[in-house]
Amino acid sequence: MSAAKGKPVGRTAVGLGTYAKNTWCPGCGNFAVLNALKAVLQELIDEGTRREDIVLVADIGCHGKIMDYVGVNTFNSLHGRSVASATGIKLANPELKVIVHVGDGSGLAEGLEHILFAAKRNVDITVIVHDNGVYGLTIGQAGPETPPGYKGRSTPYGSLEEPFNPLELLYVAGASYLARGYSHGIPLLKRLYKEAILHPGFSVVDTLQVCVTFRNMYEAYNERVYELEGHDPRDEAQALTKIREWGYCADGPVALGTFSVRDRPVYGEHFAAYGAADRDVEATLTEVLASLT
Ligand SMILES: Cc1ncc(C[n+]2csc(CCOP(=O)(O)OP(=O)(O)O)c2C)c(N)n1
Ligand code: SF4
Ligand SMILES: [Mg+2]
């Protein structure tokens, strides 16, 4: 549990608040993510989920501070390692709803291998990417989702690299639920976060979370975003076409909504068949130790 967190203030208009002082910049897109998430968690609690069965996991970055602002259990992981930690938490206690908050830097650069393998395994966790296309906390360096031409502390003459499409990458890796939201649209974020959390298997919501201080995309996104209509997320060809429509840097329409839902075996579901719960741990350990001598 985060030390900065005080006693939950209880149910208010936004619910599940804490006494921690919020240090995000005024206007930051993280506020929309926070409000949507708290509303969804409150709904889940009202529908019967135990508050103590919800775990938020994050690591380092402006997005990671979200853990201090929600009155549920939280785990602060090493930088880039939050998806690996979440995988362990879920496997140790499958009853938990495990939600991971990553930045485009922490999740798609420092921790890329972890997110790819969690998708490949279809671990039953939800990853919310706070995708602002920049390293916010360390004051505006270019990251994996930064488009060419971006001028920041590490690229004063403009970034030369093209971003990759995280949804395409995670689709190929095996994620069984993929969606994109935008921090200027809390109702859609709520729908996507709830769908993702309830989806059995690896779910990801790439959230276009505007960093007003280092990469203010509100005007550009407002002109280009649209919500998917008549799209069948279970049709793989349609899903891939829509996922590939926007390459995260070129102009053109930016689709929001649920791109893909697939039924895949969920990692860990078969563990119970191993009979781990019934095993005599002491006898097994003695046997293993004896085999080493
Ligand atoms: C291994 C490691 N590399 C680099 C850093 C420095 N660092 C801290 S936060 C951060 C950027 C985080 O960017 P992002 O994940 O996009 O989060 P944001 O602040 O934009 O929400 C970096 C590079 C670190 N703490 N540890
Ligand atoms: S630096 Fe950017 S991402 Fe970080 S709190 Fe400020 S506006 Fe938000
Ligand atoms: Mg970022």
C-alpha cells in the first residue's frame, strides 16, 4: 500500500478518493484517466467486487502517481517492471482484479518485453497505457511513441524516429482485448476500462493521455478522433484494418473504441489441475532437497 496515501475519504461524487496531494499539472490528461477509473471501480464494487480484491500496479512516471489517488490496494514496482509484478500478483491470487498503469515510456520502452510476454501468455490482467507520446516526469524527452520532428530536451533539433503502433504490436503478441481511448472523453474511457477489466485474459486500453506541458495534442486530436461504429471486434480482418488505420504519427482519422476481442486460453487457468493446493509442500521440499544431495 502506498505510504503517501491517507485514509480514504469515502464515497464522494468521484468516489474512492484519498488524502494524497495531487501533483499533476493543471489540465493534464491523467485527471480524466483517474476519474474514469474511479467511477468504474466504484461501479464494480457496487456490483459485488470486494474493494480489497482490486489491485493497482504501476511504476515510475507521471502516470504512476495514480496509485496514490485511488483508495484500493496498490503495488509500486521497479521502473518498467509493473507488468511482470502484476503477472505474479494475479498468478498468486487469481481472485484479484489486477490493473496495471504504464506510460508509453515505462510500458513500451523500459518494460516492452514484459508487456509482450504477458500478451502472448494472455495473462488475465488489464493494462492501461497513459500514452502521451513523451517522457513526462523527466521533463519531455522523446520516447517510443514520439513522432518525428518533436523538439524536446533530448531532441532539440527534432526527433528523427517514427513511433511504432502499440496496438498492432500487442495484437500480434496475442492480447485478447484491445481498445483505444482519449483523455478528452470520460464516458468512452469508462466503457473501455470496464470492458477491459471484465474481459477474461490480457486486455489493453491505449489511452491518448495528453501531456499539456510537454506535448499538448488536444487541438490536433480533437479534430481527428472519431468513435468506431458498426465495427465487429471479433472479426480479425476488421480489427487489424482499424488498428492499422493510424500509425501514431501521420495526420488522418484516429479511431477510438474497442478494436479487437478474441477468445484465447487464459494463462494460469490450468494451474489448479496441477493440484498445487493439495500438495504437501513440506514433503515436496524435502524430496527436492534430497534429490540435490
Ligand atoms: C531504468 C530507468 N531508466 C530511466 C529512468 C528515468 N525515468 C523516470 S520516469 C521516466 C519516463 C517515464 O515516461 P513515461 O513512462 O512515458 O511516463 P509519463 O511520465 O509520461 O507518465 C524515465 C526515463 C528510471 N527511473 N529508471
Ligand atoms: S508533465 Fe505532462 S504528463 Fe506529467 S503531470 Fe504534467 S501534463 Fe501530466
Ligand atoms: Mg509518457
